[in-house]
Amino acid sequence: MCCALFKKMNIWKWVAKIGDPYPLIRPFLFMLDPEDAHNLTMKMLESGMGPQFFGPEDPVLASKVMGLDFPNPIGMAAGLDKQATCMDGVMGFGFGFIEIGGVTPLPQAGNPRPRMFRVPQAKGLINRFGLNSVGADLFAQRMKDWRGWPDRTRNPVGVNVGKNKDTVDDAVDYVTCFEKIAPYTDFIVVNVSSPNTVGLRDLQGRQRMSDLLARVMETRAKVAPSLPVLVKIAPDLTDEQQKDLAEVSLAHGVQGMIVANTTIARPSTIPDDLAKQAGGLSGPSLFGPSTRLLATMYKLTDGKLPLIGCGGVTSGQEAYLKIRAGASLVQVYTALVYEGPLVVEKIKRDLADLLRRDGFKSVAEAVGADHKAQAKAA
């Protein structure tokens, strides 16, 4: 009710014209523990008090990827709406799509607090939530209820799925999540790259990844044959692991890949006291490594596999560089913490300008442009 009222009033359209209020709000949010600030943000979004940028998009930003229609290529990465409580509220930032979760088969509390840390010097975050989840049953029920709302967003919503930390058979957990979530999502992301669940990243090894994808894709064929399945990979991969993941993903016919998750690396821009904290680092420090990995995966898959570029995007220019490196879609997260609610609209405007500046009539035309330019020059 409240969300519908705010949408009708279109308050954020007026706010955007007057000026950005976030520089005034951010100091108060930063006085709170990062997880408390996150929870407060979710409560505000659930109440309909967040941005409401719904409506016509610049046509140059529209594209079809994995058989789905995206009004713009900028998406919300997994981790904000972890429990499927606020899909419309998150989409209201102006996203063309969102990824929610991660969800595990059984409820689990995740790691003990504190488990999120701001790194203001690098405009970054370190988190070690450990896939805190309400479990697949409640998660699926919430999505089912939301799908029945007549005025919900129609933009694509994907679900990030993982495993419980104490599970014995990893593939069973992913298959269980797939079976329960598949009827209510537009795509599923197989998360094998979170650094915060012990042993999860070991699934990125060639044989274990092959075994896992075989089980997942077998389930897909039975339960939801047209549902896109993506694999989310880590930025901290060896050259051999990169090659293996590309070959295995192509061999099993997945529909896409997200490049990349948070990093366990600690660049020199991270102060020593924070660098010692366990967990995955996100933010601008991740942009370079994740974009280089994105370009590598585009080459290794011969541009045949749709890629979602994730890691360190704070501007339209950076989103554009991801696209030119091979991304069909781009995700953001940490930029919202430091730049505020209006950053998504700014990214889209600047991206549209850059596409037109370079003569592209669509996002799809720009995907992998740097590789094509290099091939032409050679």
C-alpha cells in the first residue's frame, strides 16, 4: 500500500531534480554498524520509502539476453535483498534487473557478528555473512506470493543459490534450491564463489564443477527446461581454473556467467586493521581484477556465453568498460553505500551517452567491442 502510494506520488523524480540528498544522509548511516545500516535500509525499502524510478527507459539501453527482456543493463548484485522481502523496493532504484539471495536449502544464521566492515579509504566493503538465509521453503513462498501481486515489477528477477555450510552432498543442496525456487524466478545463479562458506570455492575445481553442473542441468531439464542457469565465479582464480571453468560451463550448456564475486585479496589501499578481517572485499579495488577476468572469460568462451560484469562499478564509464570487455549486463552493489540511491540513474544516463558517442545503437552492439577492435587491428 505504502509502496504503491509513493510510486504514484513519484516523489523521487522531484528529489532527483532538486539535488542529491544522500551526502547529508550518509554521515548518519555511517554512524551505525554496517549491518544495522543495511537492515534499516531494507526496512525503508519494504515501507516504500526508497527510490521509485519506474517507467520508460532510454531505448538505447534495452536488450535481450538469455531470452529475457532487460529495459536497461544495470542490475543489483546479490546480497542486498537476501531473504526475498523487497523485490519491488530494490528494483525502484532504476535497475533493469535484480539478483536476490543467496538462499540455502535449510535456514542458517550465517557467521557471527560483526560480519560487515566499511573501508571508507577505498570506498569498499568487507563482508563475511556466510549465506545467512531463511531457507528455500520460506524464500520460495515469499517469491510465490510476490508473483501474485498485480502491480509488481516485470523486470527480470534472479535468485542466487548456495549450500548449507554443514552439508555432505553439495549438489543435493543446489538441486533442492533449484527445485523449490525455479517456478518463481527468471534465472538462477549457481554460487560457487562466496569466500565466506568453508569449502564453497573448492567447487570451482574442474571435476567438482562438472559433477555439480551435470546434476543441476539434469534437474533443469526435468523441472524448468527454459530457465537460464548462470555460474558465479570468484576473481581469485588461477589461469588453469579460468580455462577449466570456461570449458566446463560451455560443455554443460549453462546460459551465462557472473564475473565476479568478492575477492579475498587485500590491495595496498586497504588499511592494515581492516585488511586483517576475513571475508570478501567489494568496491572500486575490485574493478580492475574483475574486468580483466571478464575479458579473459569472454575470450575463453569465444563470446558464446552471456556474461554479467560485477565488481567495482560506480559510474557509467565503468559500466561501459565492462560491456566493451564482454559483459552483456552489469551489476552494482557497493556504489549504493557510498554514492546513494541516485547513482543508478546517473550510471544509466552516462552509459547511454557513451554508447551514442561511439555510434552504438544498442548495448548488444557494444558487447565485446574491445576484443573486436583488437581482432580488426591484428
